[in-house]
Amino acid sequence: MDRAAPIGIVGTGYVGLVSAVCFAHLGHHVVCMDIDAAKIARLQAGDVPIYEPGLDKLIDDNVSRLTFTTSYDELLAECRILFIAVDTPPSPSGDADLSRVQHATREIAARGGRRLLVMKSTVPVGTGEKVVADLEALGASGITYASNPEFLREGAAIQDFLEPDRIVIGTSAKEDGDTVEALYRGIDTDVVRTSVPTAEMVKYASNAFLATKISFINEIANVCEQVGADVRTVAHGMGLDHRIGPHFLQAGIGYGGSCFPKDVQALKQLAGNSGYHFQLLNAVIEVNALQKRRVLGKLASRLGKLRGKTVALLGLTFKPHTDDLREAASIVLAGRLIHEGATVRAYDPMLDAGDHPLFPGVVITDEPLRALEGADAAVLVTEWPEFVRLDWVAAAAVMRRPLLIDGRNFIDPAVAAAAGLEYEGIGLGDLGPASAGA
Ligand SMILES: NC(=O)c1ccc[n+]([C@@H]2O[C@H](COP(=O)([O-])OP(=O)(O)OC[C@H]3O[C@@H](n4cnc5c(N)ncnc54)[C@H](O)[C@@H]3O)[C@@H](O)[C@H]2O)c1
């Protein structure tokens, strides 16, 4: 494999940028292309447009092998292998919106040549076949296709890319699969070589299964609350069974982010479009939606009517170690609280103080104690490590009512009680709602 032959990446977002930088780290030259001129200008100026731990350092280390451009001409003048990493958001019908994939495909097809298109974006099963048919219809007979879904997690993206659990490559021609596999030389992991539709399905099935695990443990948590059990110990006891495993068994207020909600919905839709009713996924989605709303119930059961009350949200990003707010639980929570007539204040280490368009009516503060000042309750929404280190005694002292609903079971209930907080987590039935913190 000639590592001097540059790889092209179309779409320089969370996945595209991390993939590009990691490929550069493996020794490849990479041309990153994006239609977002502001994003590319920032990257060209050495400024990283997203927060991902370690990313700025890895860009600095590999800058000599990275080129950033908004020009398809520049990209295609240099690159034969093209990764597509554009966003594939949900459409109103629940199907994945493939318009950006189609746009990129048309731009590439229009410039002809012999190329290999490698799909890294998450796309429904059957997309590969459609793209190949589109390419044929556009007369781009020299372009072949591979599916290479990405499994990285925001917040741990570099490690996930460089030390993945597996690399999945779907192609119809063996040599294309060999070409893609060779790009990852230097990474020691299992490589699954398969057809394009099967590779596409591995991605959806993986995300749907992880989402199912989360909704499952959340339902167990809800039952724990009814029967006086502790979901944390239940999950620990379950996870020691190697057939179950310990991961993704943390009960909380549900999954969010740019992947699980849309991918679970898209798989449900895909199944439905093919005539199959995916009953289990309906429940996974419904449980997740209800889980966020249960926090409102917990608040109301302690505070009564929420109208006129002040609630502080601690953490707004969909998970810690990222600045990503897409489909974050905080958006639903804040919206519901404001609808109920509560005043909402919030703090997140990634957000500037003031207003934010995703949180209309919410006052965002520049430090947690400011959000908590005079609050009738706090809800821990995102498990940022700094919340464990927070001075909870000072927090309790500035609140009007020192009530903490811990949506991630992140704060030790004993620490909360010692600080004088009234504490309620998710699925901690053995604390008992009335006795918590007493
Ligand atoms: N974010 C994750 O954790 C993650 C993990 C695995 C897979 N995925 C999948 O990867 C894909 C990308 O996700 P993301 O989070 O990186 O999205 P993103 O929104 O962060 O980045 C997408 C980028 O593509 C650019 N773009 C859109 N249309 C374009 C076009 N026609 N030509 C060039 N650039 C274009 C956008 O400007 C944007 O910068 C999605 O399909 C997603 O489901 C995401």
C-alpha cells in the first residue's frame, strides 16, 4: 500500500475529522473536504471546531499529512480512495435522510475517474446498492463501492478508532476490500469482511442492541424503585455473567446523542419498509422517551406543582467529554420544565454563559454554584467528572431546597446525604423515596 497516495474524506465532522487525523497518524496523507467553509477555515487556521479529547494534539502531530479544503476539484485531483463521512440525520418519516450522501456522490461522479467510494456514514441497508445504481446512471462506471461503518464513541473517539473492537468492510469485489483493509495496517483487531448489505446491517444492529441494553436496564431500574432494590448492584451482579457483560448497564435518564435515537428509528423504519414489524425496537424507543419524563415525576412528587419553582440542570451535553448537544436528554427536560412553568437554570462545562438556541428560556451560567443558587431542585443530567468534585456542602447551602435528582446515579448517595442533600437517583429503590438523604 502506497501511504503517499492520499485518502480523501468527504465531511469533516466528528467522524470525518477523527478518521482523517487517525489515518494521518497511521502514516497516510489525507485530504479533508467539507462544504462548511467556516469549519474548513478554522481547521486551516489550526483551530479545532469540535471538542474531542486528544484531537487537537493529534492534529498538531500530523499536520504535515493533513490538507483541508472546500473544493471537490482539489479533493478529486489528488484522491482515488474517498471516504464519505457526511451526516445522515433522521427525516420526518424516520428514514435516514441521505440527501448529503447523494450530493457527495453526484459531485464525485461528475468528475469521473477510477475511484473507490468508502461509506463511513451510517446508512440504511440497501444504500450501497442504490449508490452503485446512481453511479451507473450518472455514467461513472469507474467508481466502485465499499461499506466501512464507523463505531467510534464521541469522547473516546481517537482510542476507539485506533484500537477498535473490530473493523467491518463490505464490498462486492475482493480487491476493494483488500484496499480498504490495507489502509488500517498498523491496527491490530478483528476484521470482518462481508457483503455491502451485511456490513450496513452490522452497524444498525450494533447500535440497536446497545440502545436495547440501555432501555432494558432502565426498565429494571424502574421496577427496582417499586420493589426496593438497587439497580447498581443488580447491574453489577448481571454484568459479571460473561454472557451479559458489564457494559451499557448503567441506569439513567435514557440515551441521546446523534446516533442511537436516529439509528434505532431508522432500523425500525427500514424493517417496516421491508414489511417487518420490529416490535422490540418500538418498546426500546418508547421506554427511552418515557425515561426522561420520569424525572419530571420525581420532581413533582417532592415539590408539588413545578410552576414557580426553580430547577438547575447540571450538564447539558448528551454525554460527558463531548460538546455535542444533538438529541441530548437535557433538551427535552428543559423544554418540559419550562412548559410546566418552572424557571430553569443550567451549567455545562462546554457551554458559555447566556442564552443558547437549543434551550430557549434557560439561563446558562458559567459555574455550577451559580446555577444552583436559590434552586428548589437540581437534576444531574450529564455525568461530567467535575460534578463528583463539586463542593456539595456549598451547593446545598446555596439552594432554596437542597434536592438532587441524580439522573445518572453519579454522585455517591452517602456523599450527598453527608452534604445535607435530599437525594434521589434512578432505580435506587432501597434508599426509599421518603427516607433518601434523611
Ligand atoms: N458522531 C458519532 O459518534 C458517530 C459514530 C459513528 C457513526 N456516525 C455516523 O457518521 C456520519 C457522520 O456523523 P458526524 O457525527 O461526524 O456528523 P457531523 O454533522 O459532525 O459531520 C458531518 C459533516 O459533513 C459535512 N457535509 C454535509 N454534506 C456534505 C457534502 N455534500 N459534502 C461535503 N461535506 C458535507 C457537514 O458540513 C459536516 O461537517 C453519520 O452518518 C453518523 O451517523 C457518527
